[in-house]
Amino acid sequence: MKLAVEMAVMEVDGEISAVAVGGDSAKFHGMLRLNQSAADIIRMLADDTTFEQMHRTLCEAYTDSTPDEVAGLLSDFLAQLKKEGLLTE
């Protein structure tokens, strides 16, 4: 899976956001406010990746969460992206 639009992730005044860039800004006219884990997911989705690859990377980065918690949060966030038309599979 991969993002359907090219997005740039940026941090300004402690707030992390993602916006569509280039020609894709015509497809998505908004801004996503993100926490750190969501920003990590958006960055991983810049390249074609799998759920399993993202899950493994997030489990290594967020050791305070169980693998099941990470899987649930990842699934929920990917579902939101898909609902907004921002994710291809």
C-alpha cells in the first residue's frame, strides 16, 4: 500500500502536520494534524509498503505498546486514510 497523494510531513511549533504537495495538492486540499506515530506511518507510506512491514517498524519504535495495540492503531489509521481517499492498495 502507498499514499494516493504525495505528502510532506512537517513540524511547526511542536505540531506535526502533513499536506499534499506538487500536483497532488489539487487532489487533497487539507492538512492532516498528526501525532508522532501517525507521522511515522505517513512517511512509511511514501514508498510502497505492507502492513506487516509497518507493524514491525512501529513495534520496534514503540516498545511501550503491545504488538496487538500497535496493530489496532495501525489498522484504524489506515482505515481513516482509505476513507479519505488517501491510500492505495
